[in-house]
Amino acid sequence: MLNVFWLLLGVVLIIFAANWLTDGAASIARRFGISDLVVGLTVVAFGTSTPELSISIVSALQGNAPMAIGNVVGSNIFNILVIIGVVALIRPIKVERSLMVNDIGLVVLSALALLAIGYGDILGAGSDRIVSRVNGILLLLFFTIFLRYTFSQAKSGNHDDDPAAVKGAERKELPVWHSIIKVLAGLAGLVYGGDRFVAGASGVALSLGMSEAVVGLTIVAAGTSLPELAASIAAAVKGNSGIAIGNVIGSNIFNIFLVLGVTATISPLPFGGITHFDLLVMMVASLVFWLFCWKFGKRTITRPEGAILVACYVAYIAYQVVSVPA
């Protein structure tokens, strides 16, 4: 009963906190002339990835590496198939040209990097499937390059004008202090709400006999991705499509390059129950996301495509549930 209480409390906190974070971040972006897209790729993405970072570090320190890796892999699958899918169902997503050229490729690259590490036994890189400290340092190096490139693009103003962002610029701006308080309160609410959700959901799942790897891929991944889902839906409803899609792209890159990079540097991470199939699903989801953005040169993810993404996630979860030993 207590687990159900924590689960419901986490959901409520996450919904409210996502609105505070989105409003505050968008206001700061407009005031300082930063595009919604850059804010989504950095500030919002980092904030909503904080649950993944904290849970993965704690899991690794407690010797539960499969949950740490499963959290990241499952979160990235959830981000693309569910968040992009749901946002597209609410409002078709227009993708900026600069985003296609500069950022979505990094989502595919980050997935490919983790896929190569996880398939090391097949590729002849050794029999141990593990994210080593050297791998972690390399992932952090990629993350540093991503941040530097993103901020250099922001300074050069190399982003298309987003009609929704332009419209948003005409709205009344919040005072700076008010915006900062909203961002901080939103981040705090997202972190604590995500933690409570995961605590409750994990307790329920483990009591049903699910393995730690599967819990990480499904329950924990969905729970720690609720901040991204709530923030992206709130941004889409309010017309900030740049924050909505930038949040997902930034979070996926953060999850692999930063979260796994930091965690593996602290303690090497054996893949354990995270299978080749799970890593392949993450890779294919990233490629499908990229292809849907490029579709016929229109750079728009439509409602039917959003429905396909959500249906793919339902099929993946069904596979995980069926695979649980009786």
C-alpha cells in the first residue's frame, strides 16, 4: 500500500513540477535571446535527466549495475517511442533544419556507441560485456564536445526560427527572479517526484518477481522518464515545440554520454541481464526517430507516425512482460 502511495505522489509532483520548469526556462530563454531549442537541449534536458543520473550512480555504488544500465537504455527507448510519440499525437512536431543537421545525429551516435560496447563479445572486443572506466571517460569526452558545440551554435545563432517560439516571444515575460524560482522548484519537484515514483513502482515490480534488469528497463526507466514526458507535453501544449523535442534529444544524449559516463567512471558496469536485443531496440528506435524527422524532406513527425512509435513501445513492454519467468 505504501508503494502505491509513493507512486501516486511521484506522478502528482512530476506533473506540477514540469509546468514550473517549462514556464521558467522558456521565460529565461526569451529574456536572454536564447532559442527554446537550446534551452531544451541543455537546461531542461539536464534537469529532467537528473533522476537517471542519481539512480544510476546509487545503483552502481550498491552493486546493482544491471539496473543502472537498464535505467539508461530503457529511458532512451521510452523517450523516443513514448514521449516523441505522445507529443506528435498531441501536435505534429516540426523539426528545425539545424536540429536535423547538428543534433539528431548525435542521438544515433550515442546509441551506436553503447551498442558497440554492449556487443563487444560479438565484435571480438572480449568476452566480458561491461562498460569500463575507460569507456566511461570516453563517453564523458563525447559529452563535453556535445556541450561545447551546442553552446557555440547558440552564440552564432545558427538555428531556424521556430514560429511557436516567435509567438512565445510576444507573451509577457516573468521577472528573472520569478523564472529562476520556477526553474529551481521545477527541478526539485521533478527529482523528488521521480525518486518517489521509482521507489513505489520498483517495490511493486520486485514483489511480482521481475528481475532487476527488467525493472530497470521498464518500471525505473519509465519512472525516471516521467519528467521528460511531463515537460515535453507541457511544452508542446504551450506551443514551445523547440523545448519539447530538444528535451528528448538532449536527455538521450545526456543519459548515455553523461549518466553512463559518470557512473562507469565511478564503478565499471557489467551489462548483466541487459540483452543484445534491448540495445538493438534502442538503436532501431533512434534510427526510426531520425528517419521520421527526414520523411520526404518535410521534417515533420505526424500523428500517424506518433501512433506507430507508441505502438512499438507497447509491443516492447509486452515482450518484456512475457519474458519474465513464471
